[in-house]
Amino acid sequence: MIPSTTACQAIWNTANTITSVFTSTTVIIPQSSRSMSNFIDFMQTTFKPFEDQLSSLARQITNLTVLSIIQEHQINYKPFRPRSTTMTPRLLSHLLKQYRWIPFRTFAVKRESKHYPLEKIRNIGISAHIDSGKTTLSERVLFYSGRIQAMHEVKGKDAIGATMDSMELERERGITIQSAATYVEWKGYNINIIDTPGHVDFTVEVERSLRVLDGAILVVCGVGGVQSQTITVNRQLNRYRVPFLTFINKLDRMNANPSRAMDHLKSKLGHNAAFVQIPIGLEGNFKGIIDLIERKAFYFNGPNGEEVSVEEIPEQYKQETENKRRDLIETLSGVDDELGEMFVNEEIPNEQQIHDAIRRCVLKRKFNPIFVGSALKNKGVQPLLDSVNRYLPNPAEVENIALDELGKEKKTIKLDPTRSFAAPFVGFAFKIEAGGRNTSTTQLTYIRVYQGGVKRGDTLYNMRTLKRTRVSKLVRMHSNKAEEVDEAYAGDICAFYGLDCATGDTFVNDKAYQISMESIFVPDPVISMSIKCSSTTDVEKFAAALSRFTREDPTFRIVYDEDNKESIAMGMGELQLDIYAQRIQREYGVKIEMGKPKVSFRESLVNPIKFDYLHKKQSGGAGQYGRVIGILEPLSPDKFATV
């Protein structure tokens, strides 16, 4: 008896979920129903988080055969051998020892890149002031979406560290230094996420991320409210016209005040904002959130807040809920025509009408919906993900423009976001790692695909240099891990190995299709320090390190001072320069000395000066003399500035 399609799909999905604990490339399934029953018993005791899924699976299975799985999923069958699997040896040994009579089979599984429809794609960034909880929020998003199996904290408190902070220095200092990309699936939507730094020294990472994103989550600390880097991020969101929503975080902290934080958004940033959610309690009494649109209370139970329960609003919060809901509708009515007309006619909008109004206003950047929670305490993250799907735009809802460089008069053209190979490929390189994170030989280039599609083996042209290059390896990034894919389409964020390019380059697959996209705004450096290697034997490695980091980060620049014969490192702050000095020491084994740069002083006149000098030369007789009369005047500052 071959199981039904539903049962086969359930078996396959559950097996993928279970085995992701110890491998991402191999699925282990027993070949008989009796074996599966014993296997489920073992897994239930070994992997408690999957107990419910396994119990549900056990109820669906009546008689499992390997043949049914092979036929249903059209996969290659490979007999089980202990050395042919990527399972950990300890777990494999345990399985064989405890169930040595069970004939297991293995199936080689390749992670395919799902071809999501355009409306099911979201490209978002998570940005905020330093220490507002961006990376902690990213970690929860990865966990609740099933992308990772366990949550870890910043600063490597559990000796592991957050997934998106893969650099050793990030885990030591507890800050994000480089932007990191990943992707998750949430309720049928593919969400590409870029976690960005919060420190002003690394603001270019935020700049180039927002340049290629369709939406963003602005994280605001519930205690500190809007801070200096929040203002900078807001300026960047405005520069690239990125729709966003706001998450007021850390409501479990002492002195947390979401109302004060929203007042900051209105007064300091000029946002037209209103609460979509309100908290149930604050500080140590923070228990959950209330959805103002649905008029429901959400509680987050379980060890990691993974169990979301929806209940009626507590009696003491009902009046506040109605007041805040009224404020939400009034705020929306001021910027949305449909809701405004209903408000004038004293009509009460239903839930769907409010959702639609929020989405329209977010896409037009006329309204900032406020969500609340605590990422560290695992509260409010799942509803926030629902709101990303519901309110933020898909790639087709954001107009992307390129400059057509054919002909004497350049003109702008709108790119086609259709996910197919019909239109010419257009991709934008927004970030490079000159050597990648795990290799020192091959450059890794992050690409946002804006039009058409690309697959392995395709030939691309760099429109700045007109050089041709072949796509030998196409990957999607999960923090510092690369997962190979065969193709990518408009709306995807992927990465190529081996491209010779710079940040801001445009790539096409047709040399005659001469277009380019707007590059990235790069701020000028604000600080400089002298830099040199301690040993002359390390000069070559020192030069290679500087070349790599200046390619990766356009705000990190090196100049040579001819007057004082020293190299000068320039950047956005002392922290940035210190980080690069430490990276050179750790990654290249070169000891670095940094200090204040020498300054060459030159004097100049301030006021005009008259002079009258008589020089006498007496050698007997009448003698000789010379007289010089003149006036010295200062030049204007803009004249002969360079000597």
C-alpha cells in the first residue's frame, strides 16, 4: 500500500525539519512503517521541540515504503552507508547501535531556490541606533521562521553568538560591524533580510543596504527613544524613499515608555505615526500585546515564546484599546482618501478596510505604523513578521529606474520586475567582500536583481568597465554561509563569486543594453590617523590588507603623506579605524601601529607689510650699497591654495 500524497508530503516536510537539526543535505527515513514507528519514538525522545509534529506524522502513516517517497518526489535514491552521510558520527553511531536491525535509507537532497511569485517576496532591512536590539530581533525572526534551530545572544554569552554576527570581533564587542544578509520563509512569503550596523562609524553599511531594499523595519529603543543614529537612518530612508514600519523594542526594560518613543518619532523625525499595537504591562510586568485592529490580546508562551495564544482583551485595557484605535483611524483618515471619506460620513471601517488603508499609506510613505514588543523576551516578533507580509511592498510595487546611456541624450527607463528570463538581466552590486568571509582568494559580490534572471554559466557585462565575466558560482547568503542555487530572478538578492567590480556597478547580460543604475551615496571621512606595520617583513601583507579593506568599504581610505613620509588612514570614526587595525592583525598576522598624523605647518601673512632695506658693502673707498623697497600682501584664500 502506497501512502496518499498528503501523507507523503507530511513525511517529507517533517523529515526535512527533523534532519535540519543535524544536516542540511541529507534526509534519513526508514524503509518500513514498523521502522518509521520506532524512528519516531526515538526522535520524540531525542528532539523534544518536534514532538507535536512527530505525533501528527505518526497518525498519518499506515504503511510507509521507500518507493512511495522516491516516486512522489522524483529524487535520486542512494543506499545508506555510514560514511556517505553528513550526519554527525556520534548521532549516526547512536542510531545504528540502538536500532541496528532497522534498515535505513538516505536520500541526497539539494536545497532548491523556490521560484516565489512576485507578490510573495519582501526585501527588508532592520536598522536602528546602536544597542536598540536589531540583531536580537533578527535572531528571533530566524528562529520563529525555522531558519535556525536554537536562539543565541549577542556578545557570544553562550559561547556561540548571534547568527547574523558571524565575525569574531562582532561577538566580542556585542555590536554589528558588517551588514549581513539572509532569507526566511514566513507563511508562504519569502523575506530577504539584511541586518545592518547601528554605529555611526559603519553608516555606509546601512547606506548601501537601504539602496537595494524595498522596505525596512526601524527599531526604536523603548527607553532611549529616537537617538542620534535613528535620525541618520531616517535621513537614509528618506534619501532612497524606502517604505518602513517601526518596532518599539525593549519594553521589558526599566523606564520603558512607548508613548514617549512615539512622541519622539513625531517631534524629532516628523513622522505621521500611530500605534497599531499597545503593550499589556511594561517593564517587569510586560506580558503581551494588544492588536488594536483585531481587538485581541496576544500572549507568547513556551520556553522561547514560540506558542502564540490569542485571547480576549483584559478588562482594564478595553477603554485604552478603543481610544488608541480611534486615534489610529483618525490619523489614517488624514492621509488616506478612502478612509477619510468614511470618517467624514461617520462610517466605521471594518478590519480589512483599516489593513488596506495602512498598506496604501505605508507604500506612499505617508504613515508610520507602530508595533511594540521585546525581542529579548520573545514577545511581539511573530505579529511583526505578519505585518511585514501585510504592509511592506513587494518588488513590483517599488519603481526602479535606470539610466539609458545610448544616444546623445540620456533618458531614464523603468525596469521590468517580472520574474522571468524574458527581459534583459539587470543587476546592481551593492556590497563586495574582497575575498569573501571564508576565503582570501575570491571576491564575493552581493547583487540585487532588478530585471530578468541569471543562472550559472551566464555571461555578464560590467557597464562601468565593459568587461565580460562568467557566472561560475551563484549563491544565496545566510549570514556568512553560502548556499548554492541554480538561478535568480528579479526581486532576489544573491551573490556571485569571482566578479571583478566595485560597489555600485551595474551588470547586464547584453552588452548592447547600455544602462546604469544610480550608485550609492558615500559620505566623506571625518577622521584620520597614521598607520604603519611594525615589521618591514610584513609590508607586502600589510599592503594586501589595506587594498582589500579599501575595496570593501568606500569610507575607509588610505593616502600617503609625501611631506611626512607616512600612510594616513581615513574613516568615519575612531572605532572604525580601530576595528580595521584589529582585523589586519587577526586576519593577516600583521602587527599595526596607529597614532596621530603629523601636521606640516606653514606660516602665512595676515596683514600687508611694508619694507625698506638698505644693504651696504664696504671694501674701502666709496663702497657699494643696495636698497630694496616693497610691500608684502596676503593672497585671498581661494588663490594658489596648492603650492
